[in-house]
Amino acid sequence: MSTPLRKKGGNTIIWILMGFLILGLGGFGITSFGGATDDVATVGDREITTRDYAVALRQEMDAMSAQLGQPVTMQMAQVLGIDAQVRARLIGDAALDAEAGRLGLSVGDAEVARQIAAIPAFQNAGGAFDRDTYRLRLEREGLTEAEFERKLRDDLTRGLFRRAVADGTVAPAGFVSALGAYLGETRDFTLAELLPSDLAEPVPAPTEAELEAFHAAHPDLFTRPETRVLTYIWLRPEDLAAEMEVDDAAVRAAYDARLSEFVVPERRLVERIVFGDQAEADAAKARLDSGAVTFAGLAAERGLAPGDTDLGEVSRDDLGAAADTVFGLAAPGIVGPVMTDLGPALFAMNGILPAEETPFEEVRDDLLAEARLEKARRAVADRMPAIEDLLASGASLEDAAKEQGLTLGTVEFNDETEGGIAGYNEFRAAAAAAQTDDFPTMQTLEDGGIFALRLDRIDPPAVLPFADVRDRVETEWTQAETLARLRALAEEQKAALDNGATLESLGLVITRYADFARGGFIADTPPEVAEAVFATPAGQSAVIEAARRVFVATVTAVNPADPADPEVARLREAIAAQGAQGIQQDLLTLFTGAVETGLGITINQAVVDAVNAQMQ
């Protein structure tokens, strides 16, 4: 049974079409794979085309790229299971289409027309639907009007189907009440952290025998992770920059193009309060002049925070009609009311920043270096095809580096490797995905550099020799010994607390918390502390060890959720909504799975592999 990605079930065909138009996948190039069918899969009599799969897969990969902040390759997508999720969603959609057809369920032509007219890609500059634009857009993407409208009708019908199956579900009242009571509870407690200074005496220096025993007993702390030994070639723009010729005219042109950076006009530090009408503004100014209120007090009366009134550093051009009035002040002060685009306003001028001008001569060398580097980036890109051809002809990385004047290097790469070429996300992704039988290919780096790599071998995890990590061993031993002594001290203090003592009487630095919410945040404290507090009954204490720190907490009260509290009411509403959504999701998953089972699913793995191969 598939598990479709229901989060995109609302208007699937609309976002698929927009994927065609925005991503330009209409000419994706998947036309024939030599088999009996070019469909990715069939569900009953419904077919999932290569086009639909390719666009859906590309959109999911792009979304994950944006989330991770680095390009997601097809290999990474497969590791993350993105391709399988996309196929599952499309299979689920096809199953619902088939079932809707069997039941004769469909939306009317009027709704299809309304949806088409609402798609921005089919509208003219005035925002109205344009039939010629509609037809040309579809033709450009290789879709007929009938094909698109059928897909859109199917998508809208699936929406009806989903609502018919899942709408009206509610979370059980008992579930909402119990979970609301649990999550709405708060705690009053006192907390103290034990520090090395709380120990009766400092931790002594370890002996060599103790360090060697610690190293032997904790191999996980001193094990080098699996390491990939890589050879690489690398060409950076910086390697070519010094050779680039840039004339003075080009440098001067760069200065002129960025003149606003180097010639900054006089500015003022300004705050502004806008009023509803002139009379209100005049009255406020009169109060300011009489000393009855300050500018900050006036803002506070109107419910404005400092960020609401502060305009920051502004020039004449930024102030519009108020420019002459504000810039007419020779010293900080308050002026106005001045009529602005937002209404009458008072302005507080709090500081004068003089004009600044950086002469061309002062920045010439920097601009020249930037121009050379930019020209070097283009030169690097121009050299890439020749290097690719050399590698394609069978040359080794070593031969290519020698012939093309590239940097040749090796790196022992793992998750802990930093600096150099390993500092680039593109290199790290390629290094992690490399196989020993891969053919080296040129790839680009974010700064315009290029590289290729070869995986020479993979060294398994290994414990580093004591002599190589002695200093680390001593640091770890000291931390472990300190933690053990703090833990023992905490247990002694807990015993005293259990016998009636208080944290205050034990001489610890304490912090009191009242009405602390479940899931609350304690600054600079591991989350395990709050979790342990909520696991401790009222009137009892707990020793909490987390993130190599030791705490002692005493819970003084367990406060039940107050049904009359607006926050608790909102919490219950959220629980009810989320619970209903979860039930709806389960119903849809079970229903879709049952339909799929009845219809039968056939996946054309050869076509899937062919599409995946083109999604690099």
C-alpha cells in the first residue's frame, strides 16, 4: 500500500502545470525508452506518465534543496527516499481517479473553467483570463487543452473524493480533554546547577596509567570515523586573477556604477509618529513643547514600540515632504507636524551623520582586485570544457593537473574534515557520494571554482593511538572525573533534600520558576532539565545530568490546567484540530490503500530508472 504525500493533494495538477511553466520541463526529453509503454506506472486503467513523474520529482528535489541550502542530486534524493515518496503520491492520486471514475464522481465544467481562469499563467497583464495565452502556454509545454482540462478535472474530483472520505471527522472529546489537561499542566520548582567550584577540592591531575586506562575503556571517544581518501584537481578564480588584465577605464566604470556606496549624503537619525488628523498632531506637539510628555512617552501612549517609530539613518530623499523641516535642524530636536503620505507626523531628529565620500584612488586597488577576480571566474568557466575533454579521453587527475596547471591534492575526508576544498558544500556532497569505480567529472563550486575528484580508498573507523591523542584523553578524563564527582555530590544533596533540607539551605545558587509550562524553555539549559522536572512529583527532588552538566531540582507544586484560561482553551482547540487532521490523514491513507489493492499496481522500473537518470 502506498502512502501518498497528502500535503499537496489540494491542487496537484495546478502545481504540476506551474512546474512545467516555471521550470521549463515541457521539453524534458523523455519520449521513448524502447519498452512496451513509456508510463512510469499504471493503477488499474490509470497511467502515470513520465512527464508527471519528472515534474513532481523535480519540484520535490528543488524544495529539499531550498530546505538544506545546497543542491540535491538524484543520488541524494534516492537516499532521502524522495523519489519513492513522489511515486507513492502519484500512485495514490491515480487510484482515487480510477475509483472516482468507477463511481461516476466528477466536477462540472463550470468549476473547471473557473479554476483555469484563476491560474496566473493564463492571464493577461490586466489579470484577466486570456484564451490565446492559455492555448500558447499549453502548446509550448506539449499539452493539449483536452489533456490539461482532463487532468485538472481529475485533480478537482480527487479533492471532492478526499472531502467525502475525511470531512466531518472530529477528535474524540476524551482525547482532547486528557491531552489538554496533560499539556496544560505547569510546575513551580527551584533549580540549581552544580559547578566544579562546588566540589570540596579540585579534581587532581591524572596519572599516565589512569589516562591509558581511560583511553582503553572509551574507544568511542577516540575513534576516527570512516574516512574517504580522495585525490582531487582544483582550479580557483584566485589562481588566475593575477593574470587577468583590466584597464583603468573598466575600474573607473565599476566605481561609477557603485557610486552610492562611495558617496554617501548627509543623513539624520530620525523617529516618526503619524497621527490620524491635524488637530491630534497639533495637540501632541503642544504637549511636547510644554514638557508634559516626551517623544518616547507619546509613542508609548499610542502603543508604539521603539521599532515602530525608528526610521534609522535617513537621507533627504528618504523623507519626502519632511526633508527640509528635518534637515533644517542644526541640532537634535522635535519638529512638525508635517503632512506626509501617511498623514500628519511629528519627527524626532536624534543625530546628524555627516556626508562621506571615498575617492576613487582609495578604492582603486580593491575594485581592480574584484574586477580581476570576476574576469578570472569567466576564465575558469572557459577552461572547464578542455579539462572535461581531457578526462573523457582517459587522462588521470594527475595528468590533467600537470597539463592544465591545476592544483592536485589529496584529502582524508570524513564528517570532521574542515577547511580547504572540504569547506565547500559541493565538494562535500561529491566526496560523500563518490564510488571507487566512478569516472572523474568536473563540477563547479559556489565561488566559481571547478574541481574533479577520485575516491582512492575507504578507511574503516579506527581507534587513534594513545600517543596521538594524549591531550584529548586528558581533557576527556578530567571532564568525566569532574562530572562523576558532581553527580556524587548531587546525590548527597538530594538525600538531604529528601530529609527536609532546602536548596537554599545547602548554599547553592538557585533560580525559582513559577507556572512553568510543559515544553517551556530555560535559557542556556539543556531541554532534559525541564523534561525531568515534569517527571518529578510535587514535593520531591531530582538529580538531572544532561550535556555534561549536573542539576538538582525541587518541584514545589504541580498546577493543573485551568479550563477558564484562554491559553488552555486555545491549546484544546489546537489539539482538537490536529487530532481531526490526523484522523482524516489515516482515513485517506487506509481508503487509498484499499483502493490500490483492489485495482492492482504495476511499476515500470526501467522507465523509472530512465527518468531518474535524467534528473541529475
